[in-house]
Amino acid sequence: MGTFINIVDKSRGIPKEKQEEFKERLITLFRQGGMMEQQIQSLFGKKIITINPVKYDKYQNIDFIYNYFEDSLWENSGFNGKTGRVYSRKVGWSFFNFVMESAYVLESLYSDGDFVILENGDPLINEERDCIAWINSLFNENYAWKNWDFIKVWNLIKSDENDYDTYLKRYRGFGYEYDPFVPWLEMRALKYGINNMREDVDEENQEFVDRLIFFSQKNKEAVQSFKDNSTETEKQQIQRLIHMINHFINHHDEDYPKEKSLFNFVVSLIWMDSPHLALLSISEVYGIDFFEIYQLLDHYDSVIISGMKDMMCSVSARELSDFFDIYPENMIYFWKESQFNSIPSHLKDWFLQLKEMYDHYMQNTIDIENPLSWIMDMLVYAENNYYQIYVFSDFFEESIENINDQRYLILWKIFEDMIYNEKFYKIGEVIFESENKEYLNNDWTLMSKDKKWNSARLKLRGYLGLIANKELRRKVFGF
């Protein structure tokens, strides 16, 4: 059980000249999406977990299981440096899921050829558009959402075990301007025959389907008549018919040929508004595999049909916060000094309070007998009483390197004041079954937002993000 993403890749991979740019953008996408590495630190018989934004290892691999914004652990995902491919296992349904969907979409944008992304067996459609919107925001790009050719996608992913007319029914309406059922009906016609298009259609749409079947039959009759009366070779006949379909795709006008059979072919094509059903007529009459001639359609690659072109291709840039509610405290680690003026006023007020506490402690010397053991004790206590309160690895190491520096000790002293604050402690109880805080009162991934993001946890995470963010720390504390 769970959510899994996989791909059907018929592409030739990412061209060599694009691979470095892809890898640079992929790591940016992972980092901006909150993907973090976790490290276990063992000192003085105590263990804590520290986190840091993901990075490539010496083998050019990326591997992670934790998303900072979601504050949840899923299964190993990342990038395989040897194969040059994104990979994932169980990805959940929130931030982790969206970032991994976007990583696969980024890979598809750089890949040369057909590349279909599936989530639990269903091709991404609306989700892909959202991913592209975020990618455009991250990289100041204008990537377009590829128009979906359902027949093409079905041909790529179909198997004897899977019947994909279910997913076509679910996503019907994305292929054409005014015929919401056409993609699904085309699928049924291709798989089961034209007359089977009537199956599972409600009474309200029965008349539309009957008309579609009628003109599909007329279209096939026109193809048969053309074949019976033509003096051209069958290859020439097929080429001529496909040329007419392509003219319809590109111009969508009423350019009627003089021959009666071809005239009827074009009239029925216009009424059907379906190049796929016209191609099915050719396939059946000439006894040739549908997909063998399918790639001869002009829309096979660009997949532009009817009046949906503008609406379906244009994707405006959107930030991650446009898709998810992100608490400002969870953004503190990611903000730059240049963004300080746009930080919410309540956080600026809090920063001033923290600076007052810092200045107060700077007036006196803090004397800690074993500072590193003291820090470990605090982090263990924070984990046990507030859950998944992680210090950033870089700041933890920075603290060790400056273990006797009063500035760092004061930052940790403020953290101590926060975690042992009686009010914070009481607020933090909301996620636990009882006062002893031994067990959570729900699965962490199912915990309600109000409980998971209680004010105590948000402040602790925000503070650890602030002291690890060198630009903001310098702005607030002066170093």
C-alpha cells in the first residue's frame, strides 16, 4: 500500500550536452523542495539525528528519506549517478510526493523521446502541469505542458494485465475542445471496436455517442469505397488518406476533395472531430496495425488538437507555497538576507526578542563544564519531548569547532531556555498520548496540522533554522 511513482521510458535518455545542467537543476529542485539528508551523531553514549540539504556524494548519487516542509520520513529516493536516473519508492501524498513528481517531470523535459510518468499506475496529467509551473518558477523558464495524446500514452503503457480505459475515463476531457468523452471513446473503439463505444455511457450522452458511432461507420465506408475504386497502390492510398487527416489537424477547415469517397471521408472526419477514429478506419480497411501508421500523424509528437492549444500549453510560474501551506517558521532556514524586508512582522518582532536575550547573556560569561555533552542532552530532550526537532548538521559541526566561543554557547543557552520553558512543554504535549510523552497519539503522517505544527514545535524548528542560516544569523545576532 502507498503511493509509488514509476516511469515508462521509451526515450534515448538525456543528451550528454544537457546532463550537467540537468544535474544542477535537479539538486536545486530537491533543496528548494525541502529534501534533506539525515546523519546520526553519537557522542557521550547519546544519539541524535542532524539534517542538511541533500548533495551529490563522490559517486554523484543523491539519496534521502526526509522532507523538511512535510517533516515526514518516506522511503529512499533520489538520483543514481551511474544510471543518470531519478528513482523513488514510497513517496506519500504531500511535499515529498510533489517534489519527486517534479523531479521526474524535470527528467522528462530533458529526455530525448517518449517518457511517461505514472503514479500508482495512472499517468500524471494535472499533476504534471503543476510540476512544470513550479519548475518554471525555480529556473525562470517557460516550459509548456505537453498536450496529452491519450492513444499515444496508452500505446506506451498498455499491457495484457492492464486495461487503461479506466484511466481514460478518469481523465477524459483533456484532449479536445468540446467533446469531453472523445479520448475515452477512442480508446474503447481501438480496444473493443466502434460499436463498443456505447458501453458505460450515461443516458444524457447517449445521443452524442450514437452520432459519433454513425459518422465513424460512414468514415469507414468512405475508406472502403476509396480503396475499391482507386487505381493507386495501397501505400499511395494510405499516404493520401493520412495527408487529409494531417490537413484537418493543422487547419481544421472544410477543404473538400472532388472524389465522392474522399469527400465523404472528410465530411465524416469533420463531424467526428477525431483523427484517431479516422485512422482506425484506415487501419481496419487496409488490415494494417494502427500504431504502425499512427506515428505518421502530424500531432504524434506535438499533440496539438483543435482549440485547446493555448489553454493546454501555457503554464504560468508558481512557487511551492502556491500549492502548499508553508508556515513562515519553516521558511526561516531558506531565506536570504535580501529577503529580510519581506519576512512577516511577527517573526521580525521575535528576532528582536531573541537578540535582546542574546545581548543579555553576552553581558555575563556562560560557564559550561562540558559544553558538547550539554548540547547533546538538550537535543535528546527536544527529540523526546517535541518530536523530530533536528539541528542542522553544518551548525552542529560549527558549534563543535567553536565549542568554547561564548557566541555559540549563548545561542545554545537560548535554545535551552526554549525547550525547558513550561509553556512550550505544555503546548508540546498535544502530539502525545499522555503526559509522559512516551507515544504519539496518531501516526505522524496522519497527525492533524494543528497538532503537528503546534506553536512550540514551530518556534523550535524556526530557531534552529535561524542559527543555521548564516545570512539571517548575521543579520539578527551579528555573526
